[in-house]
Amino acid sequence: MTTAAETLTTSQAARRQRVLVAALRLGADGGYDAVQMRDIAAAAEVALGTIYRYFPSKDALLAAAMVEWMEDLERRVTTRAPRGETTAERVNDVLRRAVATMERQPKLAEAVITALTSDDREAGTASIATTDVMQRVMLRAFPDDVDPITEAAIAKVLGHVWFSCLVAWSNGVGDLTWVSAELETACHLLCDHLG
């Protein structure tokens, strides 16, 4: 499936990336409320209308930023394979890295979670893309002899648990240590039988 970002010219892609970087910076500094389209336009040195050509709303923009975060995690996991003796430990290593990304920039994490849980359809599409990337990342932690259908199902369920825990955390339920503990439990429940 071709995304809108994949059909951009080089200069359009560069402008879109500047917009994303500006939104990430504003979100990291001040959270969801600090991400204002006019401020993003000024920081990215683009016209306000340019932002809306790429992102129809603030929530869609922040949701796209989450996809960027997950794609960065995917690049890092590709470079440095998941660690652990068992499948559960390797999958948990991937999930710990995802949580660590959030922990480094908690205001931005809360901002993107707020955007992903909004009623904005574009943000919902990005939520699906985020889940897809997370699934791909987790698949690197499974041994070669696991049935691909089982592997995909486990990765999908763990991706949902990860997202659910992040939503709970952004709403004040527990801290990121709690999120990590919940994910570790889920990894063991779903992966211990794989060895």
C-alpha cells in the first residue's frame, strides 16, 4: 500500500519532515497543548497551508510523529538485534526499547497518545500504521521455526497490550515502570511456550 508520504517529491518530503520535526520538538517541550499549527509553521519555515496539505489536523500530525518514532525503533532493532535467551525475553527487550523511547520524552509521548486516541480518522489510520510497525519490530525477536500465523497473532496482541498500557499511563494509571511490568507479564504469558 502506497502512503501519501511515499508519493512526495524530494522537496515536498523535506518540507513534510521539517513539519514533523517541529511538531516533535514542540510536543517534547510542552506536550499536546504546545503543539499549535501556527507555531509549527514558523518553526518549520513553511506556510500554514503547507502543513494542512500534508496533515489535515494536529492529531493527524502527532499521530504521524508516532509512526516516525516506531520506524526509528525498527531501524534500531534492525541494527541491534533483540537480546535474550528466550523468545519472551527477546520480545520484552523490543517492548522495553519502545517504552524507553517514551520515557525519554514523556510530554511528547503523552501528546502522541492523546492524538492517537482522538476521534480524528487520519490519526486512527496512523494508529493502525503504528501497530503494523510494532508488529514488524517484534517479529525480529521470534525464532525462525515459529509458525508465521502464530507469530503474527502474538505480535499483534502484544502490540495492543503495549498501546493499551500507554493509554492507561497517559491517563494517569501507573508509571512507565508499571507499563514495563505489564508488558513483561504479557510477553511471558504469550511467548513462554515458544522457548
